[in-house]
Amino acid sequence: MKLYKILFFCFLTSLSVHAQDPKNDNIPMGYVLTEADSIFGDTIVLPELVIETHKMSEEDKKQFLLLQRRVYATYPYARIASERLTSLNKGMQKFTNKRDQKRYFKIVEDYLSNEFEARLKKLSRKQGQILVKLIDRQTGFTTYELIKNLKSGFKAFVSNTTASMFNIDLKMKYQPFEVNEDYLIETILVRGFESGRLRKQEAAKPIDYEKLDEAWIKK
């Protein structure tokens, strides 16, 4: 399975967890896509955000800026995943019939496929790893858990095993207090929110950045 197909499946399931089928294509999807919703031309192309690089070695600066570019490239997907998940769950509440829920899910699935697949094809392996972490940050569920909610546990296992061929662990959690890279990702996000370069969205599980920063200073 190609890497982009794994990422697209992961991203799609993160957007549609708990959704299952509408009676016609005119049934509202629970949200309306606006110009502001598009990830095309989002923060990805804005100037780099640098934080206290005078305290870093040249190699550290290089690696930090590389990580920053990757976060900027993938955060919009994770943010929209969370927004869509909330909206889709609200939309699903309108249907009590499983057949209607399944048709609703099909409409949403086709729409998301057309909107995002081409973009996800362009993500690198490392960007895919970061996207998996950010999906956990924004939705509160690992990609593996999101897949498992829609598919059988076996299919979730197969998806995870296939992804591991590309060094992508779908069970990967976002752990900024334990993992240095996640701490740096959170730092990039916080500074991006403060500067207005990233559109702020709170994490599913609130993160106290001051406590996080203090914890890593002590380490």
C-alpha cells in the first residue's frame, strides 16, 4: 500500500469517526465549507517562525526549522480533522436510522476524498508521522483508535502494520511532557498561535505550556 493511501485513510477516518449512511445528496453535511476553511495557501507558505535560536547550535537550528516546516505543513489537516469531527458528530445526531447514517457517511467520504487526497499524496514520511501525532493532539484519539471505531480491530492492526513499513506508528500519541520532539512541536504551535501565523485551536486535552516549558528546563 502506498504511503499516501495510508495517510489518506488515517486522515479520512479521523474526520468521520462514529459516522456511518443520508437519503439523498442534498442532506446537509453538518457544516458548510467556506473560503476560510480551505487549507490551500494556509500557514504552510508563510515566513519561518524562529524561537530563541541563539541558544541552539547550528545543527539544532537546522533541525528545528525543518521540524517547523513539517508542523506548518501538517497542522492545518489536524485542525480541520477536529473541526470536521465535531461537525460530523453533530450532523450524525440528526439520523436515527443506520441506513441514513451510512448514506450520510458516504457523501462525506466522497467530499473529503475530492478535497484532500491530492494534498495528502504530497506529504513525506516524516510529515505523516507528525500528522499522526497532531491528530491525537486535536481529536484526543490516536489514528489507530479512530480506525478501530469504524473498522474491525483486525483491520486496525493491518493498517498499523502496513504503516509501520514506512515508520509510521498509528498508535503514536502526542506526549509533549515525555517526548522532546513533541515539546518542540508544541512550542512551534504556541508561538505560531501567538504570532497569528497559525489558526489557533485548543488541544482536545488542554496543555499548560508554562508548566511544559518549566518541566523541560528542569530536564
